[in-house]
Amino acid sequence: MSDRELATHLDDPDDWLVLDGRGQLLAHSITLRHALHRVRLLLSGGITAESLMRDSEPPLVVRMDQLYRMYDASRD
């Protein structure tokens, strides 16, 4: 899914898991916007998130490069 498509769903309710590089859970969020907010908090504490995973059908993984593009875009 493209950044633009994801951006249209920032506030849709869903289960998003913020994962580190080993696939360990760092945070759980109920919307993509909230997940990106959690990523900001993790970054400010020196913790690097590697991906987001939508824990619903169909599953969707947002990789690190797309995650940080979405993070930057959501800061406005």
C-alpha cells in the first residue's frame, strides 16, 4: 500500500503493532495515527521501531522506510 493510500486511513480503527528489528512488540495502537505518535515517543527515548504490522485480515506490514516517511508526513 502506498504512503498516500495509508494516509487516507490514519484514523480508521484497527490494531497496529509497533515492532523492533527482531519482531518484538514495542507498542500497540488502535489507529495508524496513534501508532505513528507512539513511534515518535519511542524515538525520543532512543528506541528505534523497525515496522508496523496491522493485526487484522488481511495483515499489512509497513516497513521501516515507509514507516519513517509516514512518520514525517504525520508531523504536520
